[in-house]
Amino acid sequence: MPNIEAAIKRVRTSEKSAIQNNVQKSSMRTAIKKYVQAIEAGNENSEQLLKEAIKSIDMAASKGLIHKNKANRDKSRLTAKLAK
């Protein structure tokens, strides 16, 4: 544990942001899984789930949680699943 006050605060803020980042990434993964399951089951609400998945991917990319190329690759793959 650091002794300097600023370093102590930095530890607290980094822990807080790490928790928020994990929540954001987890919700992104959940949205993607829901969409993939809906496609496999042939549900009619798959287009709505695609929009939600793309939105969550874009939010994660804008926050720097995932690289923008990974975000574009994931969105492309999800859109291709809909076309099949």
C-alpha cells in the first residue's frame, strides 16, 4: 500500500474504474451472446438484439476497453450471421 496521499487516491480510483470497465465488458459480452443465441434459435427479435449488441460494442470501443478494429470485426461478424 502506498504511503503518499495522491498514490493512495490513485489506487482507489483505479480500482473503481477497473470495476466499471469489467461491468461494461461483461454487458457487451452478454449482449453478443443473447444475439447469437437468438440467431441460432431463429427468433424474430434478432434485429433488435443486433442493434443492442452493436451499441454495446461501440460503447466499449469508445471507452477504450476494446480496440476499434476488434469492435469493427465483431460488428461485421454479427451482421454476417444475420444475413445467413
